[in-house]
Amino acid sequence: MVLIAGKKSTAVSIFKMIGKILLTLIFIVVITVILSIAVAVIVILRHPGQELGMADVASDGFFVKAALWAQIIGFISGVLLSYAIFERRKGWPLGLHSSKISRRFGEGLLTGALLISASTCVIWLLGYILFHRNPWSSSLGFELAGGFLLFIGVAINEELFARGYLQGIVKARFGTMVAVTVSTLVFALMHSFNPGMWNSPMPLINLLLAGLLFGLSREYSGGLWMPIGMHLSWNYLQGCVFGFQVSGTPMPSLFTLKMTYSPTDFLISGGSFGAEGSIVTTGVLLVGIAAIVRFYRRRSGSIHTN
């Protein structure tokens, strides 16, 4: 009877968590849609006297950029709203109010930069990519600055949802290892609709490893600022400096990257998905995971309790 009661309690907890996560996603969608409608209205007002259809609005450059920010704000607001309503009084932290924020953020920036730079250098040394420096201009500078701001938003919203809310709510009931596993799987699947995601097994494998790296960093460092910093520098250097596509998405960049082999020879180059589609990145991420585990275990002997 005790075993049956325990199974029922576990099942109820799982259903409650799923319900809260689905409700969080509803909050995110509703907020994003409201903001996107507001952006569409602004686009129409910016073209007085013109009859703009939905396709015209959707293809407008201002709308495209503003809609990305609407999604980012929607994610952040939805997570914070759901946490405030359902979880704040339960005592488990999202990870934003951790100790040594500047230090942890700096450690994350450095770690992410080292890992993506190592992956890029190996791919280049193997002869699979060439770099061409783009001529500097004020417009390129503005685009690179805009890309940096965008990736700050991306890093915060993805980490807040996956490692803050999702990992936190699972950890509170089922412990750290289950929480890290769940957040890792969900993080990878969040990229399901990115261009080139399913062209080979490598993007999925590397996104799982990246999710594991971020998840462990959140636990060992005691907050979200290390994985946020890592996520930011990884994405920004990969896309806006080295010129790779970031999870299949092209970005304005300091260098134009040229593949020296056929686009179908993506096992090492990463192909159209970027460095995250390369087996070289698989090895680099495994080394990064091992290094972080070793470093924090030598420092504290265990995963942080927050």
C-alpha cells in the first residue's frame, strides 16, 4: 500500500509540473503575441497611406527584429510570472540572485569563448574552413552591437527557462540529476525547428552536450550567471565574429567564413548548422564538461545546494 501511495504521489507531482510548464508556455505565447501585435501596429503607422497586408508586415525589417525581441521578452516575462504565482513561496531559487554574480558571469564568458574558439581553431587547422575579414564600416559596427544585445537576450531567456525554471521545478521534487537531465533534453528539443537541425545527428548530440554543460554549470556555480555568460560568448563569437551560422541562423559577422569542402561534408565543418554541427565541437564540449566537473569538485567537493 505504501508503494502504491508513493507511485500515486510521484505521478501527481509529474502531472502538476507538466501543467505548470504548459501554463508557463501559454503565458509566454500570450505575451509574445500581444507584443507582436503592438509591433505590427507600429509598422503600419510607419507607412501612412499604404495598405499593408500580413505578408508585407511580416517581411518588414523593423518587424522581423522587433518580433525577435517580443519573443525574448515574452519568454522572460512568462517565466517570471509563472514563478511568482506558483513557486516563489516554495523556497527554491531561479538562480538570478546568486552570490558573486560578476565573477560567475565572467567565468562563463571566458569558458564559452575558450570552448567555441578551440572548436573553430581545430576545424580551421584541419582545413575545412577559411576566413575572410569583412571591411569595417559603421553599419557593420551597429550590426555587431545589435547582435551582441540580441545574444544577451537569447542567453537570458533560454537559461531562465531551461536552467532556471524547468531545472529548478524538477530539482525541487526529484533531485539534481533528474533536473539536469530534463533541462538538457528540453533545451535540445527547443531547437527542433532551427534550419538544418535534423540534417545529421551531430546538431542534436552537440545541443544535448551544451545543455548538459550549462545545466552542470548552473548547479556547480550556484546560479544562472555562469551559464548565461557561457551561452552569450559561445553564440556571439560563433556567429558575429567567426562567421558560422548559429544553430542554423546566419548573423552579421566580422569574418566571412568559407567552407573549403562540399556543403554535404558537414561532419567536421558543421555545414549549414554552424560549429554546433561539427564532431570537433562534440569533443570540445566533452572536454569542457569534464573540466568544469573536475574544477568545481576540487573546489567544493560537491554540487552547489542552491
